[in-house]
Amino acid sequence: MLTPKQEKFAQLVAGGATYSDAYRGAYDVENMADSTIWSRASELAADGKVSGRIKALKESAAIDALWSLELSIKTKRQALKIAIEKGDSRAIIQASESLDKLCGFEPARKVDITSSDGSMSPNKRRPFEDLTDEELDEELARRGLKRADIGL
């Protein structure tokens, strides 16, 4: 049997906290150095009863998550079945999209990666046809070319 503090530590670790953070959440660490907390947290996590409880809590959470996913999929499949039976195209699409999203079959999304101030926008080069004669000469000179080199 675990003490209440050990149980709290195990629950925090099973919930995703680091050993040190779980130790801080379960014990009075006001006057402890970080190195002491790290050491005691590691020792506590290595204790057979505590590590067994952490493992059991994690397994239980995993089972609960799978059950929730299974139940959710069943519910969405039932909604899709009812929508098909009723011939409700909107409901069919909505249920299908919901089921696809739950199963990770979302379509790829387009992401805009330009910054709001435009500083990360791609350099938009104008085609040579849109350049004035002066701009064309400057662009060619920048590249070490003359009009004759490109047949102009």
C-alpha cells in the first residue's frame, strides 16, 4: 500500500509530469535544493511499489483512451448509418468527415507561411517582358550580360 504522498507522486507521473515535478507536487520541497529533489524523485520512482503503481495507472489510462476512441468511432458510424438510411446528404457528409477526422484521414491543409508584415514573402520577380528598357539593362548588367547576349 502506498502512502498518500506516494500515490500523488505516482498519479502525477502517470499523468505526464517529470519525476521532479511530480515530487514537487506531492511533497513539501520548500527548503530543498534542486539536486536533492532530483535524487529523491529518482529514488521514489525506482521504488518497486511506486513504479508498479505508475505502470498500472498508465495502463489504465491507455485502456480508457482506447475505450473512448472505440466508443467514439462506434457512435460516429451509427450516425453515418442513420444518415444513409434517411438519405440526408448533409448529415452523411458531416458524419463521414467527423469519422475521417477521428481516424486521422483529414485532407492536407494549405498553410500560409508568409509573415503578416510581408518580410517572409517570396521574392516576386517580374518577367523580363514587364521590365522597362532601363530595368532590363540593369538586370542584364547585374548578371554580366548585354542585350546582344540574349538576342535582343
